[in-house]
Amino acid sequence: MALSLFRDPFFDNWDLFPVRESREDQRRWNMLGSCDIVEKKDAHVFTMDTPGMKKEDVNIEVENNILTVSGERKSSHEQKDDKVHRVERHYGQFKRSFALPDDTDPSKIKAKFDNGTLCIEVPKSEQKKPKTTRIPITN
């Protein structure tokens, strides 16, 4: 059973903008809305559907521990003399932002783009063992 971004409390702090009220926001959500977030032993992996896009169309940034994926999907119907009867595919700009957990190392993020799927791997930082200091007892 797959986890839902909106039903599982684990994901409550990941997506900074989970509510999309306007029709334009809903279009952007549908275009790049599918995102799986998987926590592995040594990394958090974000897998996003980006159909019909190239890696040049997508921008990935991290600022203040916020991962932001943005870009633009351009329409293929730009000729003014075309008679378009129906357009169901979504075009335009999109932006998704995720708050990264404290245990991540943003300086080592890797991204791959393959066949319309964007995979972003956010490594976990090495866990520091708690330092134990023995306190001597004096008389």
C-alpha cells in the first residue's frame, strides 16, 4: 500500500505548500504533482514525474534547508495558424518546495533525469555519536 502525501502524518512537514486552491495552482500541481518521497538507510529520495520535459527545463535549488524544484513545460502548439480542437495536457511554470529534515547534507545532493522522471537523492549527514564525558567524583 502506497503512502499518501496528504494522509500520512510523516509527510506533514515535507511539503511546504500542500493546499492548492486556485485552478491555476491545481494545473501546476497536476503537471508536476506526482512525487514519491522514500527514506532509505543513508538518504531521502524524491522521485518526481516530469513528462515531456528535458533536464534543461528543470531547476533544483536548496536554500535554508528548503529543496525547491521549479521549471517550465512549454506548449507544442505555438503556431498561430494551427486550429487546436482540444488541449488536455498542462503547460506553464511549476514550483514545488519541500522542507528537508535536519539529518540531511544539502551539499551532497545528487539529481538524475531519465525518461521523464526526476530522481533527487538527499544524503543523510553522518550521525554524530553522543560524546560521553566521565565526571570524576571528588571528596
